[in-house]
Amino acid sequence: MKVLVTGATGYVGGLLVPLLLERGHRVRVMVRDPERVAGRPWSPQVEIVRADVEQPATLAAALDGMEAAYYLVHLMGGGGDFAERDRRAAAGFVANAGHLRHVIYLGGLLPEAVKVSKHLASRAEVGEILRAGLPTTEFRAGPVIGAGSASFEMVRYLTERLPAMIAPKWILNQVQPVAVRDILDYLLLSLDRGPSGLYNVGAAPLSFKGMMQEFAAVRGLKRVIVPVPVLAPGLAALWVGLVTPISNRLAVPLIEGVVHPVVADTSRARADFPEVVPLPYRDAVAVALRQTEDHEVATRWSDALGSAPAFELRQSEGLIRETRSCRTGASPEAVFRAFSSLGGDTGWPFWNWAWSLRGTIDQLVGGPGLRRGRRHPTELEPGDALDFWRVERVEPPHLLRLRAEMKVPGRAWLQWEAVPEDGGTQLVQTAVFEPIGLGGQMYWNLSYPIHKVMFSGMVRRLAARAEREAR
């Protein structure tokens, strides 16, 4: 079957595409930026079309010749009135997809409460628009549990980093998590069955507190969770943003999804899809942890949040990554010479006084500080000391990676890449930090305002240095 997948850069979409290919389907993926999927293992096997659901004029080419489509788009991460944007996008898709035999949509379970969050109401409205205008199967799911999913990462970080926590009373509300394996099975099976209407899916209900306790049991951790009748969802989202990689923007809808009980009747899904036996929550956690530890995380919750920017801050699998890039007309060789001559007597290209101060503080607490300098003013080899860094990897004229040996509550790296691009070079600078416990996360949060200015200035100065050298 000829199948279009929208949202292929997202968590579920990125996992679905290779499974469709395994089953012999001809797959076309619709993305705003083809570069976002160019590196995926399955990209040579699919047709990639640039289109955007918010620009209906681009949809005709993406939908042309397709028999079925997966609508896995949600515009919450793009800012503005996401509900209105989602409404217009769904209507535009319906207007251009009248020839499709089947559309499959993944939405969210609705709580029993009369008042529904804007996020969940928008997901339901999109489903209603699609079902009213096209032959559609809609699956409504609760928290999706899998390696790299937002719900799993939120539970994981909260449970692993906080041995004891005071939590709002609504964490006792029942929710209905579902393993990503089960979601993928539903999506694949429904393609063969044809349009079937609305299904609620999920495993056995448990409370959000229960989700954390079950996670702790799988990890062999002892955790104390004390519910109290305070803490509004907005404040809880701020706390989640501090302790976990999940941004406020995403934490708010995740938390609003458990403020009220979210339990639905899944009997219709069990009857129509007997092949899918929902994986118990504890088993889903065990699978996700094993895949995370084995570095088998194919997609992440953060993959779909916007197109590739000149600046990106991302947290996943316990690592915080801050990436900045700058294009320069200099050659890769000149850019490499600029960043490979850092430190020592040359110093650091931006706020050298701050680097000196950090070195002094490091010496006072027993670290090496900046006193080690560097072996050679321009040449580096793996294992060389460079101030309070150690050269971990060097590949002239493209890459340099330094591992921090200063005293920090975690592990840190600083990396530069010189990527040839259109007759010039893209300079990519990445700072990576692996915090240890809550102290490590607080260290990053407190120092980040300084790092933000310092890293931004450094990548600009390095690009300018490379251009001067090239001239």
C-alpha cells in the first residue's frame, strides 16, 4: 500500500516508518525540513517530501498518489495558539486528502472530569475534524511508555533524582499508560483493517504515584512520596522543568493529563484487536530501561520540537547537550586550526577572565585549574592535557572533543566540529554535561546563564578567528 506518514520526525512516527517498510508498504514521509530525517537508517528506502500541514498549498504534492496516511502531527511545541493552529491544520489536511481510503490518527485519552485541559481538548478536536471529513481510525492513548518517550523520561528523572518528594494530591489520580510497542501494533494493524472509528487504548490503570513507585521497584530504588493538597499544575510544571529534561512547554500538558483521572473503556479495542495484549506498565518500564542502557533509543520526545536551529538545548538519556552553530566562509582547515589552538598561553577567545576565575576556583577545591596549559601551542593528540580538560578525540581537520577534569558534580565534554558546507564551513560547538544527582542538575541550572553567554560568544569568536586566518 502507498502510505504517507506525517510527523515522521516525532517519537512515534520515527518508530513507525521502519515497521511499515518491513511489511512491504511504499512509504512517503512528509516533513518541513528533509535534513531532519536524512540521517535516519530508513531514509534511503522512503520518498521524502517537503510539506507543512500549516501551509495547505504544499499538501497536494505530499498526498498525490497516496492510498492511506498517518496523521501524527501536533503543533503544541511551535508556540502561539496551538489549538487554533491544530484546528486549521487538520481542516486543511481534510480539504486536500479527499481521495485517501484511510487516515489513522493518534490522539489522547480524555479525563472523566467535565473540564478538559486545552491540550487534550485540542487532540480530541483534531480527531473529530478528521473523522468528520475523512475515513478515519482514531486511537486515544494515555502516557506512552517507551525508551525516549516524554512520559517515560519524566517519570525516570523524577524517580531517579529524588529519593523523597512532596507531591500534589492529584498524583493519586488513576491514569492509563500504554507501552509504545502496543501503540505501534495498533497503528500497523489498523492499516489493514480499514477505517474503524474511535478506540481508547491502554494497559491497566494505576496512579501517577504508582507509576513512580513501579519504576523505583524495577530499578531497585526506595522512594518516599508524600501527597499534599497544594501545588497547582503550573508550579508543578516548573518543578518538573527544574528536575527533568522536560521543558515547561511540554511539562504543562503532561501534568494536566494527570490532574484529573484519565481512565477509559478499552473493551472495543480489545475486541477488535485481540492480537494486542497490552503490556503491563512494569514490563513496559523494564523494556524501556533495557533499551536505554543498550543505547537502542531510535527516537526521542525532543526530536519533533521545531526544525534544526543555530542553537539547541536538549536533555536525554541523562545527558544535557547545548549545541550552537555558526557558518563561516573559512575552510574546514582554518576552522579546525581556530578551535584546536584554544587554551594554554593563547587562552580562551571569549571572557578569558571568566575561564581564569573558574580555573582558580577549581584549584582551590583540589582540581587541576588552568596551570597545566598545553603540550604544544597548535598540535593536539588524544590524551593531551589542555588546561582543566583532557583531549578525548581529535580528527584533523574536522573534530576536537575535550573531556573535563575540573571538579564538577558530574561529567562534562566540550566538542567542536568543522563541517564543509556550500564552499564554506559550519562550525558546530557542543557542550555536554552528565549531572550526578540533584546536585549536578542544580549546578547546571545555576551556571547556565553564564554558560549561555560564554558559549555563544565563543562560537562567534572562533568563526571570526578562522576568517582572519583564512584572509
